[in-house]
Amino acid sequence: MRTHFDWIEVTRDEAAALSTNVLSLAPDHLIARDDPACARVNTALRAAGYRVDELPFNAVPSTGGAFRCATLPLTRD
């Protein structure tokens, strides 16, 4: 169990672009938006040890969501 957290600070523009709205496939594997507004956050996630697969996903963010918001968790602890 992870007992500490590493922080990645995001700008207001990155937050507005939903750059932190990712889909977790495994503890170290994420799907994130392939968008210039998310590039710095995706790079920081990789530097923190995550495998980040970037996919184009622009239709849902225009309505206020991204990968996490467009999927429903099967289980959550």
C-alpha cells in the first residue's frame, strides 16, 4: 500500500484542459489525453514512474469530462 503521495502541480489552464482526468488501468499504467494542453502533465507522470498511453479524446472534454468521467468504475476500494 502506498503510504505517501508525490504532488504534480498544475496550472489553471492545465486544470481547465482536464489534464489530470486520466483513466487508471493498473497502479502504474494510465491513459491520458493526447493534447498539447496535457503534454507537461503527461511528461511529469512519466517522470514519476507511470506508463502513460496518450489517446485523442476531445469530444467529451468539451462537455466537461475526460477519460475518468466517461467510464464507470467496476469496483472501487
